[in-house]
Amino acid sequence: MGCVKSKEDKSPTQKYRPDPTNPTPGSHMGLYGPDPTQMGQSPALKGPTNNYNSRTTGLTPFGGSSSVITPFGGAASSSFSTVAVSNPFPGGVTGGVTFFVALYDYEARTSDDLSFKKGDRFQIINNTEGDWWEARSINTGQKGYIPSNYVAPADSIQAEEWYFGKMGRKDAERLLLVPGNQRGTFLVRESETTKGAYSLSIRDWDEMKGDNVKHYKIRKLDSGGYYITTRAQFDTLQKLVKHYTEHADGLCYRLTTVCPTVKPQTQGLAKDAWEIPRESLRLELKLGQGCFGEVWMGTWNGTTKVAIKTLKPGTMSPEAFLQEAQIMKKLRHDKLVPLYAVVSEEPIYIVTEYMGKGSLLDFLKEGEGKYLKLPQLVDMAAQVREKTEHDPLNVAAYRIDIDSTAFPIKWTAPEAALYGRFTIKSDVWSFGILLTELVTKGRVPYPGMVNREVLEQVERGYRMPCPQGCPESLHEMMRLCWKKEPDERPTFEYIQSFLEDYFTATEPQYQPGDNL
């Protein structure tokens, strides 16, 4: 593993601009193949075509996000994650794409990086390094490394601000219903149900539902065009979007504003910045401590705001830690706090994204979360659930401290706490405990009981009663998660369906345009 000591001669005049932190999804995808809208498209359409001008616009064992409780905060220490993403151009530089355009501003963190502004153009020199590509700026002529998820092929659909790529309808609704978005705020995403089609999601309002989101399927013609209604067809998605920004033309509302998105986190701090020297980190503000160590806000290389988590000596061997960290390095999810880098000699340091809203416990007790109503809390639980199935990290999180007196008994399934039998079904038990924390805004499970008493009572069949204000049907789901026999507990897939449908009114998946 390479050390980045040689890269840390960053000019002191380089100022740091913190990335916005926000638990909502919605960042543009950064690795691209050929533009899907240009593949096999004929230059002309058969049949009537509206002639509009094109518009082109240039939890790991180490912590958690606002939707994951960190073990350092003393709350639920289960961690949830998902799978890695591979480079789509393993054999070539850019899969035939010559120029790329910047989707966001980026300020260099090392002397080998390139700083750039949104809209700058690049020629990619080498993308075989994965998440950091060697590029030449067309604007300045300078060469350096750029984060691949900050750029898209020039003049492609991925470069459009309104294109959000792979995104489910639930995530689209969460983004569009963020307070401050107005009626007519919109985005375009890949269809979940029809390959090669797209979905247009629009924020709407009516007297019965209040603020809500309507979804329209954008279909593709055999000749390469696109339409929502057959009477209005367009040869590009850009022309379709331009048309509906000028006229509602059967939609619930005219498209007014592109849905705001959040600048994504880079994959890693910089190219080859994995095992880093301790002196490259500055610990600035202690945020908390727990059974594993301390959490600090700090700065890496004088440029980048990070969270630094220190492990107490003896928590685990450096060799075992590096083995676990290598697994975590490959795991990515928009709701999983990314592992940036490590200091592998004791005392071990873990460097992650800094989450300004703190742990879920802090968010529920002291932050905006204390004002959330039950529908928002249930939706939050559904988002946590998205990354729990087949999670290899949860077991590691428990095993780090399994012999410690601080072992999180209250969150652990009895077969795991008593006999060390950690399975996906023991994670289901822990998720049921998390549900109680959400509904009670951060109350510690089994109030008034110490760990030994919890173990004894649970073995005798005791289960926490329905929390005040919690619907009985939601409490019944918690009790299903706490079945004594692991095989009798529900699957995470079933739990997700239950949570996502909990407050969903019966309505069609997609809206038709009016007056077809």
C-alpha cells in the first residue's frame, strides 16, 4: 500500500471549501459508458415530430451517517452497508468518449490534483486507476488527477443538471419534497421498471394531498425519439425537457426548476491516499468517545475537513484492522459513511467523511430530528434498511469488542450475545431495536435495565412494550424482528416493503398526461 507523504506539500495558500453535508441521496453518477440516448439513434423520426431547439447545459465498525448510529456514540452499534462499484472502462481510456465536463467545483487537495470549476472541460489521459483519473484541462492546459464521479461525457445526457441516473422513485420523492423546493421542481431518472426508458418526476401540490410527487414514464421510439404522450415526440431528451419547461401540455404542472443536488463525496481523499502518515492529520475538536475510542473533527493535509476516529490500543491488532479496512474500502452506498484513509500503526486512526449533523442519536435528540413526525421516522428506517441485507460488516463490528464490558448487549440478538452466532437474522433483531430508537426519538432500549438484566429477561421471553404514540402494526413488526427462533424473523426485503408501503396511498405507479 502506498503512502502519500510525498504528496502532502500542498501550498498553504490553497483554501479549503467544505463539501455540503446532507443525508439525502441524489448525487450524479460519475463513471460513464457511451451516452445511452445516443446509441442506435437515427437522425430523423418517423411520424410527426415537434421541432424544438435543443438545450444543452454544460456503517462500518468505525462510524455512521445521520441514518446510521455510530458505535462511538453509545447508541446502536450495528452497521449497514452495500456492495462495490467497478470501473466501466477497464480496457480503454474513456470507452470512446473524448471530452468530459465538470459537474461540480473541485479544489485540489494535493499537488498532484487539478482544481476546476463546474463546466470546465477535460481530455482524459488515463482512467485505469479507477476512482481518480489523469486528465488534461482544456481550460488551463494543466495535467493532474480528478475525481471520476465529478465529471461526465461532454454533451451527453449525464452532463445535464436534471439527469439523476439510477434513482428509485422513493429517493426521487425524498429529494423533491425537501422543504424549499417549489411546485414544478423536477428531475429525470432511469426507469426502474422498463429498460431503456426514463421517468420524469415532478413536485406538485393539490388540496387533497398537499405537496406530492407525480411520476411520468418517458418512452423511447424504435426510431430513437422520446415521448410521454404520443402526440408530442422529440428526438432528444433535452428537447423533451425544454418543451415541458415552456408548457405543461398535459402534465400536472410546467417544469420550473431542476431539483437541487448535493456535491458527492470523492472516493478516497486523493489518488493513492490510503495509508497516510499520522502527521498529515490535525485533530481539532473532540466530538465524543465510546467503548472503541474517540471521535474528532479534524483536517487532512491542511485542505480537507474529515472525521478522525481513534481506536484504543488493544481493541484489535493492526493486522486484523487492516484486513477489515480493506473490505470496507470497497463498500459504497450513498447512505454509508465512506472510509477515506487509515493510520495503521497504533494508536490506529480511521479517517472518514465528516458528518455535520452528527450521529443519529444526536440528530433525534438535539437536531432537526426531534421535530420529525412518525411518517418521516418510518421513512428514515426504510432508508437505513436499504443497505442491511447480506451485510458482512455487522459481524465485524460486534467482534471488535465482543470480550469488552461495553459490548452492546441491548442491541444484540440473544443467540449472538450468548453463543456468538452472528447471522443476517441477528441483524434483523438489531434493526428491530433501532426501530424503537427512531420512534422514541433516541430513547435507550430497555429503559431502567442493566445489561445482565436485559439478557435474563429476554431469555425468559420479555419483549419491550409498544412505545407511546407508536402504531400497533409497527410494534408488531418490531416483535417479528425479536422472534426467539432466528428463522422465524422476517427478511430485510420484507421489512423494506413493509416500511416503504406503510404510509403509501393506493395510486398508479405513473401518471398519464391529460387529454391524450
